[in-house]
Amino acid sequence: MTINYAEKIPNNVNLAGERTLQRALEHWQPHFLNWWQEMGPSDFQGCDVYLRTAVSVDAQGWANYGAVKMPEYRWGIFLADAVPERSIGFGDSIGRPVWQQVPGEYRSNLRRLIVTQGDTEPASVEQQRLLGHSCPSLYDLRNLFQINVEEGRHLWAMVYLLHAYFGRDGREEAEELLQRHSGNSDKPRILTTFNEPICDWLSLFCFTYFTDRDGKYQLKSFAESAFDPLSRTCRFMLTEEAHHMFVGETGLARVVKRTLEVIKELGTDDPAKIRAHGAIDLPLVQKYLNFWCSSSLDLFGSEISSNAAAGFASGMKGRPDESTYADHVLTDVNLKLDTPEGAQDVPMRNALNEVMRESYLKDCEIGLKRWNRLIERAGHAFRLALPSTRFRRSIGSWVGLPVDPQGRLVPREEHARRLYEWIPSEADHAFVKSLMRRVVEPGKMAGWIAPPERGINNLPVEYEYVRLN
């Protein structure tokens, strides 16, 4: 189905044929726009930004590019095309037709899953709302705003499901999505990671690399759902999510590249001298990786989870890329998990969070290998690494235990003494923040980051991607 841009809310779900639903969403729309003005990118609402906008859900040519003011961006509701005669691909009801409506017995749990996913979308916009004032280039500023408007559209995706399939409860939850705010002491966002402050661009690149990658895995698991509208919604969201992770991977690569240039210029890898030259030393990059990766690992939940088992059994939530597995029922198989008490055999259904976490970490390793190749080619022995899944956990078997980034239990006194050897200290944050000076001349870059290899949509890096007032 094509997207109808003649309507007040662009969509390919035939809103015009469902007048009650259309009126409810049109009532929600001004609340969303008010939220965007108050909590979206600060002080850039009147700027023309070179943004991509979805115009279809076809894998080929699904987006148009052009200058638009962000409050005029055409947020809408887009579902991937339905798969004819699609059946449930896993769990106790494998082979049965997928659901076009929410089964009553799963209504509460499905709503909770959709609300939790929906809550992350505006949260990240709120976390990033001040970053425009310290952008390293117009290229990066535009990428930030592209992420922001697409997270806004992903909020619309979840709000549509709440309105269309959950009645009054869904409408009330949609309102609540705009009333919680990242870091708010009274009404914080649901998940801890989305209340962490993002005060610098190194944090943004880590967030988009690690936390948006978690988002990718959550969306891929929902894309397998027996609830077909959720599956179709998430399949299209994945198309947009790829750019967010690209920003993280290439952003971190550019930080590493610039640091290597400074090391060569100075003839030393001494962190103090690198910082004095206005670049970010590699050990500090490692600290940021440790912080954001460990924070994102918690988003998968506990290693042993009855909720994961129930979601799989019912068909609500599958494994990412479920079709690549041989066993789609998992009734007589265990997974051996390492716990503080030793190895433990756990029914596979209860261990699915850990299965997804392991797949996620393998995906994360791809970027690490690319960044380390840059370091290796420059002739240095230093290597970036992912922290252990046991490190700095606030949920699951290893919660609160004094574990170092290599996964070793250490005395609590040593852990407390050395923690800021492993994650950024206040002084580290202050240093990185001191580098965050806005650069907005087309083609120019801040001194702590290398330019990208290419521009956006075949345009040169020097293009004026954001026209400032």
C-alpha cells in the first residue's frame, strides 16, 4: 500500500476508512507537536534540514530527501506490506494463523510490551535535545536531527497500535507516553538507560551504536510476533533504524581516526598529551564503550526470565531471525548459563533474553573489529574491547556484584577504588564536554573528529545540510 500524504496524518493503514480511529489520532497529534516543540531539538525548530521522509514501504526507493523544517516533518503511520497467509512461526501455537486482533488473554502483556518500546522513542529525543548546540559539523547536526524525527515517527508507530487495538486503555497509555520525560525525578522514562544524560557527542555515538542496536534486536523480535500489526509495524521501523546505528559506528570510527592522526602528529600516545592537543585518547573511548555497552546490556532483561518464556510460548515475541533456527518450539532443550553460583542448566525458553544478548554482542563486535583495524594499521598495540556481560549489571544474576570489565569478581573495595578506571569519571566527562564547541561552517569539522568518507545521499560533505537562522 502506498502512503497517503494528502491526509492530515500520512498513513498506509486506511485511516480515512476508520473515522473514529482517525479522530482519536488527530486529537493526539497536537499533543505530540506540543511535546516536540518543548522537548525536541532545542532552538532549531525554524531551520531547514536536509531530511529523508518515508514515501512508501517498498524496500527500493522508500524515502525522499529534501529540506524541511522539523515541526513540518510528515510523521505518519506506516506498516510493511502484509505477508499472505502468514502463520505463527514459533511457540505453542506454531503453524496457526497470525492474529489480526489482540487475543484477550494476552491483552495486558502485549500492551506492556508496546508501551515499553514506545517509551524509548521519545526518551531518546529528550536525551539528545541539547546536542545541536555543540555539533562537530553540519553533517553531524543533520544526522542528529534525522535520528530525532525518525524516533518521533517510531513513537507514532506504537501510538497507532495502542489506539487501534487497545481501546481506552491504549489511548490513556498514548497520553502517558508524552507525560513521562527522560531523567525526570517524578515521571522518568520506564527503562534506566533512557534516563541517562547524553551531554556530549561521544556519548551520542556510543548510544546510537549500542542502545539503538538493542532497539534493532527488540524490533526484530517483535517482527516475528504472532500479532501481525505489531510485526508489520516493526518490519518497517527496522528500515529506518539502520541509519541510527550507522551514525554510531561511523562516528566512533571518525573519533578513533582523528586520535590516530594526533598520535602521529605528536609522536606519542600519551593520553595527557593527546587531550592537551584537543583529541580523545583511546583509553577514554574504551571507558565510554564500557559504560554504554553495559548499560545497554541490561535492556535485554534477566538471564533467566519467565516473561521471556511466556512471550515465546504465546507467540507474542520471538527470537530475532527466528527462521534461521532449527527448533521453533524449545520444549526439551536447555542452555548452560554461568551464574555467580556456578554453571546452571536453564530451560531454553527461560534463557531467551541471554540468547538475544549473545546475538547482540556478536553484532557489536563487527564495529569493534573495524575500529581495531584502524588502530592496527596505524601500528599501535592498543585494542578496544567489549566489557563482560557480568560488568556493571543492574538486573539479572550478576546484579550489584563487584565485577571488572573482563568479568572477574574482585573485592568490593578494589571495585570501588578502580571503577573510574573502567567508566568515565566526572573529570573525563568535563574534558569531553570541553571539546564540544559548535562547528557550523559547511565542510568544517571539530578538531576531535575526522570528516566522514562521504556525504549524505550522494551530496558532498561540504553541502549545507542544515540552514541555520
